[in-house]
Amino acid sequence: MSSLNGLTFDHLVGREIGTSVLLKELARGGMSVIFIAYQRTLKRQIAVKILPREFLTHSAAELFRQEAESVAILSHPNIVPVYEVGETEDFLFFTMQLIMGLPLSHILRRTRRHLLPSRRFIPPGQTARILSSVLDALDYAHRQHIIHRDIKPANILIETHTKRPIITDFGIARLLRGPSVDTPRIVGTPLYMSPEQILGGPVDARADIYSVGVMLFEMLATDLPLPPYGTATDLLKLKIGLKDQMFQKRPSELNPSLNPEMDRIVSKALAYEKEQRYASCREFIDDLDRYRDRYLIREHS
């Protein structure tokens, strides 16, 4: 399937959608584009995600609608809210809150470039705070029978003023009740994908827990201790082949400020067999909270 690379959507600037006017392109994904828009009725800026007609296959349309409908039923301070779903002659669209901030992936890249090697990771207290909020939002989504399936730093926005982490992009979310529009293919981002996603097996809340485990390790260490690999396919094969030996050092070996208890937390979140992982996000949060209480009393973050 073709992609948005090389295409321009400047002709949509000034286009009216309901009570809003498209102002400028903000971001784009594989088949969708996000615009900043001005909503005249409430005098505020919002975000509008559109799926152009030229990419409108049946499965793409169903996944787009499923994303909008999945997020629309969720109401949580750490999940981007959706306002309206609709379509025009040229595209499908949904409107949502405009979050002013940076993706966690950008913050991680900036942190890794710090002049001092000891500052090339996010402090443990700040990491625990961010990921506890993410896990709380995922716990809520899971109780609404929605699995995100693509949790990664690029899909976590850190709001500029409040520093609140907000989960975005439910584009491949799995609704565990009702009909699925899944196709028999691997979906997700290789580094953060759980083994069961790679193998095409049944996916539940523990797939998202695995992804948060990778993020936890990544935030606490300058570099993830992965074996050498070439392509994304190589990485997927390594995950299945190496199982629990995929990550070749413990977090405390890479970050001396960590108590070895963090090694146990990360290891449990990243267990190859999902039965060995945290049974729920709440259980994961409880361990992070205990870690903060016991080992981070003096850290202010």
C-alpha cells in the first residue's frame, strides 16, 4: 500500500469541518494526517486526524473508526479525549484535544545527548511517576476491554506545562468485546512488541504491560542492552529465539543509582511468558510505588 511520503495536504488548510477550520498540518502517520484546527463555537484550537480517501480501503476505514470509537468511550486524564467522528467527500476524520507538549521519544533522545554520562537517563523517581500515570490510564482502558498494542515513547506526549503524560494513537487498539477488524499480520512496533504479538497469539492486557516494561528499562538506562541486529525482522526473531535472555544486562548494571529491586520489577514486566508478568497494570503500579517509597525518599522529581 502507498504511504503519505511525498504527498502534500496544503490544499486542506482553510477547509471547514463542522464548526472547525483546518489551520496547519501538525503530524502524519502511515496513512493519516493530523491538523491543528480552530473550533469557532468554543473558540479553541483542537486537533483533527484525517484518513484521505485515496487510502480508504475497507480495513483502513474500519481500523480508523475503531480507533475513534475506542478512544471516544475512554475518559481519563492521561488519555487524549476524542470529541467528534465524521466524514466528508474527501476523508474520514475525528477531532480531539490538542496537546501542547513533546513526545517522550524526543525527551529520551535529548536526555541521551547530555554532556555528563551520569545524566543520560531519566531519574528513577521521574520515570516511576510518568509510567505510573501511563499504567493507570492503561488499567482504566483494559477495564473497558481495550488493549492499546502500540505503547511506546512516541505515543506518550508529555504536556508542556503540567508534565502530564498522555497516551495517544490508538490506531491498532484491540477491542476485546464485539467483532474485531484484525487481519492476520503482525501489528505493533518491534522493540516494544510482546512475544505473543510477534507470534500472532491471543493478546490481552499483559501485552501492554510488556511494552511499558521496555519503556521502563529504556528510561532508566542510557542504552538498551540488546544483542546486535540488522533489520526489524532480525529483532523480532531475536526476541523469540532468546526469550528471557533478550536483554543482556540488568538495569542496575547500566545505572548505578538503581537498587537491584528495580531489576526484579523490570524482569517481571518483560517476562517472555505472559503468565510470568504482572497480572495487571495495578500490580505493576504497586511495585513502582513501593520502590519509590523505599529507595527514592530523597529524590525530588
